[in-house]
Amino acid sequence: MKRFYWLFSCLFFISLPSVPSVYAISCAKQVIQNPHETEWSSKQEPLLIAANPSHQSDTYAQAEALFKEKKYDNVIRLLLGPAQAEPLSFKLNILLAKAQVEKCAILKAKGDKSYKALLCQPYQIGQRFHKLDKSLPEPYYIVAKSLLIKNSIYKAIRTIKKALYFSPNNADYLLVMADACGAYAQDLIFLSSSYTPQEKVLQLDSESGKVKKFFSLAIYNYKKAIEIKKDDEEFKASVEKKIKEISEKMK
């Protein structure tokens, strides 16, 4: 009996060193079997090895300068890696999303449908930061502009209203509101063209009133944006062109 206990004790102490390796193998298997956990881990890891604050500041300053020059492709290339490595960095991710949404607007204007694949990225960034803090206007702006590009016009109007609630004198937000109001009025005109003659008689006063209302709102917001950015000649010329186009449609 004593010999049995002695053998059992020897075997027990000999097997102890192998326990951590067995546990490690078990954890590795769990990670492989759970792709969501793997994804979460890959997102969290860069936070532990993030670049120092001064390097992040230099990257952001460089990207901000490129954004002001409207070099959106360069901004995206510069910020995509750092922003993904630090998904909770407001500055990096918001500037990246702004560059992406501007890129989408340009692609759509050119008739390039590749904007549809890119558009989900700024939209998701805006949604993520909106969930973290509902008092920040910039996520609303990014989501609203994404919705406008996607032609979800009424949702864009409702969303940009929230951005303007927190920042009423932001020319970029006013521009999105004006563009959305103009697009909504244009949609009303398009819908009315499909009415039968009898329906047109019934809808004429109601629809024309709505069209006039939203075109007027567009012009109001355009003019307010110009007043805020009155020293920006390029911005002023671009917005005045939009006002002229709407004025012609109202006639």
C-alpha cells in the first residue's frame, strides 16, 4: 500500500510541469474556434503597442494639412492603419471618415459606382462614435453625409439636424442640410411627374408648397454657410452656383 502511494506521488509531481502547456493549448483552441474572439483580440492588441502620443500627433497634423488641400486619397492612406490600430481614437477616426466620405462624394459625382463599397466605412465610424457619446456633432455629420450620398435623403435631414443642434454655425453642416433639402425638393418634383392628370390636379397645391418650402430652406442654409465662410472664395463660388441652380428650378 505504501509503495502504491509513493508511486502515485511521484507521478503527480512529474506531471505538474505539463499542466500550463496543456492549458495554453486549450486556450489556443478556443481562440481558433471563436472567430469573434479572434477579431476582438486583433482590434485590442494595437492598443497595447500603440505609437507614442507625439508620433500620433505628427501623423494627425500631417493628415489634417492634406485634408485642407483636399488630398483625400493621401489622408486615407496615411490614417487607415493608425485608425484601425486605435479604434477609439476620436481624432484619427473622425478625420479618416471625413476623407472617406468626401472621396465617396467625388466618385459619385463622376459616376463611379465604386463609392458604394467605400461608403460603409465612414458610416460605421460615425455610428460607432455616436454610440459612445451622443452629444458629439461630428459623428452625426459623417452619418448624415453618408446617408445623403446613399440617397436616404429624409434620414440625412433628420440626422444633420442633430449635428446643427450642437453646432449651429458650422458651415459644413449647413451645407449638408442645404444639399439634403434641395435633393428632397427635387425628389418631390420627380414623384409628381409620375402622377396621372387627375392626381396632378389634386396634388398640385400641396406638392408645389412642399417643393417651394424645401428649396427655400436649401437657399437659406446655403446663404448662412456663405456668411460663415465669407473669406473662402472657392467655397463661396461653389455655393453661389448651387443657389443659382435652385433659383432657376423654383421659377
